[in-house]
Amino acid sequence: GSIGKDGYRHYMEKELHEHPLVIGQTLQRMVDPASRRVMLPEMPFDLASVPRAVITACGSAFYAGMIGRYWLEDIARLPVDIDVASEMRYRNPPLTAGSLGLLISQSGETADTLAALRSLREKAVHILSVLNVEHSTMARESDVVLGTVAGPEISVASTKAFTAQLTVLACLTIATARARGTLDALGEEELVSALLDLPSRAAEVFTQGAAVRRMAQIVAEARDVLYLGRGSMFPVAMEGALKLKEITYIHAEAYAAGEMKHGPISLIDRTVPIVASAPYTPLFDKTLSNLQEAKARGGRLLVFTDTKGAERVSAIAEDMVVLPHVHDFVAPILQTIPVQMLAYEVAVLKGTDVDQPRNLAKSVTVE
Ligand code: AGP
């Protein structure tokens, strides 16, 4: 039967509210809560002996992959290459046999991602796909599938599938790090605990609805919006900018906060709001000083932070959304939720067709 909106105005709003649930369901498949260990399905290859990973995907799934790269490099010390699938399919990266091709897709049917899978396959790499639709073409052509348990996603703009992808990539990182000897049992317990804490922290994000709607009023008036983030918050900024473009038709651009002074800082004035993701992580101070630079040029700062960063952010921001403070590792997962909510609230203000934005298809099955 068809899936209803359960009283929500749009599928996107309903699916946003499913973040806590799908993170929890996805973890249930991959984590043993008693031992606080990650339990992945049997792999037809040994994660310990993979020399490098190549990550490829499109759109939001690509941004999930970018966060996966930070984790795999930092925690598992695995060399990672990443590109959008429409580029990767025509690149010819030199790869040792036994490398890992890591594909990420909600639908499992995206033409470019499928073509990239096939071109990686020719290089005799192991194909591991992170998929939401488990009976998809990509699932059939993969050596192993790690399923995101997000349920059907109807809204063209991806929401819950993205956090579910991040949850799987986090678990894959832990398993890879353990196999490669870069994470001990205590370290694993710490990271798994941070993941298990997420569903309840994610539920708390929805208490910030009023603050998100205040920000939306400002963003809805803009013609251009600049999204900023550093480290694992940079892909969160990219996700925010994509979502805004996709459903509100407002031009948005995401920049690595530290790169801003190499060009886009010249765009800044009162008419270009700056949306920054700046929770209290080791990059907080650096991000804040980039935001100071923007403010000094007349930029209006709208900042997503957390309880530990709030005091310092409030000194410079025009408005902010304060989330619970969580472990650095999982901060990008939590911080994704309010940037998606912001795009949704702006779309509602603008009265656009939220679930079916113009010119877009849910899954892009042509090149
Ligand atoms: C996200 O909001 C977009 N609709 C789009 O970028 C999407 O993530 C991309 O087309 C990839 O789709 P897939 O995950 O089904 O492969």
C-alpha cells in the first residue's frame, strides 16, 4: 500500500522526524549493545589487508562518503580516494588488486554510481555497497552490501537515508580500524557508546524547531547563502547547501571555512547570510575565527553549535541553534539534522513543492 504522511505536511517533514528511529534501527543491525562492539556481516575479504579504499557516490550520498573518508583516514588509518561517480566512472585511478570500492546509494539504481561500480569491478577491487534499497541493481552487483535501515524515502530531497548512511560508515570505520589494529577494545567501546547515544540526542534536536524557523525567516529573504564548516563539518555544510538549492531554489554554496579567505570572502555583505556548522570539536576555535573574519566584513552569522560552544557563538552570531554536545566522532551525524530542517522550513516559507522540486527525480537512472 501507499505510505502516508502521518499528519505531517510533507514526506520530507515526516522523514526528518524519522532520523532518531533510523539511526537506532541501523545500529541495531551492526552493534552489540552489551559488548559495545561492532558486528558486521561476514565479508568475502579481509578488511585488515585492504590497501586503500575508493569511495564514490552522487549528491547527498557523496557527502556522506566525504565524512566516511575523514573517519577511515583518521581512525582506521586507511588511505582513501573519493570522487563523485560521474567523474570516477571516467577516471582511471591506478589501483592495486584487493583495494576496496565503496559505493553509497539510497536507491541502488543511480546510473553514474552503477557505472562507477562496474568500472571499479574491472580493476579487481572488492565492491562494498552501502544501500537503502536492498533488492536493487547495485545490490546484485556488489560483493557485500551493508544495508541502511531507513525504510522507504519518498521525498526527493534525501534526509533520513543520509544519517543512516553515516551510521553505517561509522560502523564500517570502527570494524576496519579494529581489523587494522588502529583501535583497541577501549577505543571501540568509546566510539560505539557515542553511536548508541545518538538516537536520543537526535530526538532532542526537534526541541530547537523555533530557532530553526527564526533562521529560516532570514534565509528565505536571501538570493545567495554561504554555508561554512571545517573538517567533518565541511560535508555537512555541503549537504545543507545542496538541500537549500534543491527545494527552495535559493543559490547556496558550501565552502571549507578556512578556504573562504581565498576568494568567496569578497561576496560577503549583509545580503548574503552565512550558515555555519560549528559544534565544540577540536576545530571549533579555528571555525570561530573564520566566522569572526566574515562578521568583520558585515556578514550575518547563523550558527549551528552545541551546548559547549553556545556561549562563545552567541557573542558573534545573529542567531544560533544549540544542539546537545556529543562525541566529536558522531557530531557530523547530529549536525546534519538541523541543516536539513532549515532547508525544509525555508521551502515551507517560500511555498515551493517540497517533496517534488522542479526538474528533479528521486533516483537519476540516466547518465
Ligand atoms: C539528495 O537530496 C538528492 N536528491 C540527490 O543528490 C541524491 O542524493 C543523489 O541523486 C543520489 O541518489 P542515490 O543515493 O539514490 O544514489
